[in-house]
Amino acid sequence: MREVKIAPSILSADLRCLAREVEAVARAGADWIHVDVMDGHFVPNLTFGMPIVAALRRITSLPLDVHLMIEAPERYLEAFAQAGADRLIVHVEACPHLHRVIQGIRRLGLRAGVALNPATPLSALEEILPDVDQVLIMTVNPGFGGQAFIERMREKVRRARRMIDALDRPIELEVDGGVGPENASDLVEAGATVLVAGASIFEAPEGAEAALRRLRQAVENARIPRFP
Ligand code: DX5
Ligand code: ZN
């Protein structure tokens, strides 16, 4: 069976007590911590940089899944590696020399991922897929937490799963944006192996721990197909 990971996005955490928020989701069984880096150019919002990644590195031993929504990410790969990132995800839309950027991430000893905006076709992955550890399908337009899931993306996830299965490599398929207990099992059935969730965990009225457990339950209810 495919193992499904849950990656809470700290974009929606209460930053006054980041350590407590991260410890709560870790206790509830979070697999990775997702960090949304935004530069105000590639996306219309500004968020975190290396110091927050370094702080998280001191808070937790969970893998830090760093999503770079920035232009020319090659300028900062080494700095994020030094700060303690485990996985670096770059957007295909931000990298004219994507192959070079992916090689750069791997040379630093990190896992390399590529992200696709909702309007970017999967064909953009064709030549790079054999070189990546992870594909991130944006299921909202990047820039903000708490947006509604774009329903059509479920079919895109299904097609991405087929592309990955056609290669004999363990590539994670991550979905990011508007993910919660109501659509988690569908996404897992479509082929996702990593669910990023911000608002549905950190803004849940029942609290982050209970929300994460509910999300896990939804994942476990999915009928996960076996690898061919
Ligand atoms: C959006 C970010 C997401 C965001 C998801 O641009 O990439 O990781 O935190 O937040 P939710 O789960 O609230 O849609
Ligand atoms: Zn993200």
C-alpha cells in the first residue's frame, strides 16, 4: 500500500507560539512540516525566509518541506540547505533552467521537488520527472492559505499519478491548497501521497491536534490502490 504523509503548513499556524503549534501537530502524527516561502513577486504575498526554517530546525526533527514560491530560487538553495531544509520544491513557472536548479538541489544532498500552478499543464513535467523526488500539484492559486480547493485539480492528480507510475521511481505526489478531511480520501484515491494542509489543521475550531487526527482518519478511509 502507498504510505500517505500529512504535512501541516505553518502558514496558518499561530506564529506567536510556533514551537507549540509544531509540537502539537508532531504529537498528533504529522509526517513533515510544510514551509511556504513567498517573495511578493512570483506570488502576491510575502512570508518566511531562512531564519524561520532555521528556527523550525531547532524546534523539530520532522522533515522540513520547503515550498519556494519565489523567482530565481537558485539564488537561495544553499542558504535554505544550511538553514536545515530537507526538501526544496521549486515552481516550474519560476525556472527557465529547471534541470540545472533540480541538479543544484540534489547536489546539496536534499530532496528535489517541482510544483505546478493550477493552469500549468502536466506536460511541463515530461522531461524533468525522471530527475525529481517529488511533484507538487497546486490545488489553489499559490499565495494565500485558506482558499477553496479547485475541483478540477482532482483529475490532474489522477493523471500525474499515471505519469509517475509509468516510471519506476518512488516519486512523492503532493497536493497543496484547500485540502481537508472532506476531500482527503478522494485525493488519496486519485494518487496523492502527501497532503499539505494549513487552514484545515491550524484554524480548526477543535484545535490542531484533533484536526490532524481527523484528517488522518479520512486518509485511512480511502481505498488506496496497490502499486501495479
Ligand atoms: C498556498 C500555499 C499552501 C497553503 C495551503 O500558496 O502553498 O501551502 O499553506 O493552505 P490551505 O491548506 O489553507 O489551503
Ligand atoms: Zn505550499
